[in-house]
Amino acid sequence: MSRPLQELEAIARRIRREIIEMTGAAKSGHPGGSLSAVEILVELYFNRMRIDPHNPKWPDRDRFILSKGHAAPVLYAVMAEAGYTPVDQLNTLRKLGSIYQGHPDVRFIPSLEASTGSLGQGLSVAIGMGLAARLDGRQSRTYCMLGDGEIQEGQIWEAAMSGAFHKMDNVVAIVDYNGIQLDGFVKDIMEVAPLAEKWRAFGWHTLEIDGHSFPAIQGALNEAEATKGKPACIVAHTIKGKGVSFMENNPKFHGTAPSPEEVQTALKELQ
Ligand SMILES: Cc1ncc(C[n+]2csc(CCOP(=O)(O)OP(=O)(O)O)c2C)c(N)n1
Ligand SMILES: [Mg+2]
């Protein structure tokens, strides 16, 4: 399980292009928080998790929960490229009848681990899956991606407390720390800093990394896996809209699709 860096970077570039094309075609959706999560999802699905896209219900598989479910475009692109779902239907995002609805929905994509989009719930689901794996004596690990605005939800901290109490060393929380939520900067709406300190206080082995660096992500996931007796949290510093100049760090592109002209500009930048 170690793909060359160049290969991972090429996949990440393809995923970014797909996010732009999908949201452009849909004329709606969430490009910013999809682009900030690309490297983390690419590493998990293409270089890390023990999964078999042709046998998605394999009981010993690792699991991924996209708790910030509005970033569905990145998950759809990665799952399609990994072989779970059709690549050629990605541009039906958000259309009536498409499997690629605005938020991940197991009714339409049974290989998803959970339906998400109502923020705040995913870590509880992940910890439940971790407890089940432990009871069943399976080696499965569960990864859960959270948004930095999402963690303002109280349920996240209830889950965090329970994860440490139950010594869930098969669960990894990854916070996409891009500094922006729905309509502004997290620091102006309800500051979450100091974030790593909060997770440590809740009993999680906590690491801070550059969430766009594959070597940093790999090192953090290795350290998480080596940590016994407590869950791990990776605070991943990222840039919302990463890779597209006019989307980077711009709250507008949380939930606004690129116009046809913006799609062309973005795709040129992502060659
Ligand atoms: C319970 C709930 N409240 C509100 C929303 C609407 N909503 C969708 S995305 C979002 C902001 C999330 O910000 P963040 O977690 O930082 O996501 P990212 O920056 O990674 O896109 C909000 C408030 C929701 N989906 N669920
Ligand atoms: Mg955010």
C-alpha cells in the first residue's frame, strides 16, 4: 500500500477537476469544502484503507464516514475513481434520479458507510462502528472527517468524550481545518481554537498537519495506527477551495457553484 507521490498527486488533480465539472454541471453544490479535503480522501481511498470496491460489504474492511456530508462531490469523485460507482455519471450530481444526490445517501449508493449531511452526527456513527468492530474481533479501522464549522455542534464533543472513555484506538477523527464555514470565517462566527488542545483535553492523541501534504497525511495516519489505548485526531490545516485561485479562502465558494466561465478558468488552472 504505497503508491508513488506523483501518482497520488495525479489522482488528486483529476478529483479536483471532477469536483469543478460536477458542481458546474449541477449549477449548485459545495466546491470549497470538497477541494479542501481532496488529499486526505485520496490518501485514504487509494493508499491507506483496506477496502475492496468490488466487495464493498467485506466485513473486515476499513470504514470512512464523511460527517461533513455537504462535501459529497469529493467523496463521489473518489469513490467513482476507486471503482465503487460509475465515473461517467458524476455530472448528474443533484439531478432527480441520480445516485449522486446533494448529500451522500445509502439508499442510492449502498457502498456508502452512512448517509450524512445533517452535521454533527458522523463521529457518533464512527465510534459505534469502532465498538462493533472491537466486539466482533475485527481489525477494521474507522476514519471520520469533520468540518471545523461542524464541530461547533455539541454532539461532536459528546462523541469525543465517549471515544476516549471507551479507548477507541480503531477510530481516527480528521478535522478539515479550513477556517471557513457556511457564510464566513469560523473565527468570526464561533471560534473553535485552540483546536488541538481541545481534542487533547478530551483524551485524543492529537496531531496537527498540513492537510494538503501527502507525506504529512501518511505520517499522521501511521502515528494514529500506532497509538494504542486512545483514539486519534488529526487536525488538518487546509485551504478551502484549494487549487483554484479565485476559490481559495473565499467563503463565497462554500455553497456556490462555478459559472460556465469559472469552470473553464478553474480547469485551466488544474491541468
Ligand atoms: C445540522 C446542520 N446544520 C446546518 C447545516 C447547514 N450547513 C451545511 S454546511 C455548513 C457549514 C459547515 O462548515 P464546515 O464544517 O467548516 O464545512 P467545510 O468548511 O469543510 O465545507 C452548514 C451550517 C447542516 N448541513 N446540518
Ligand atoms: Mg470549514
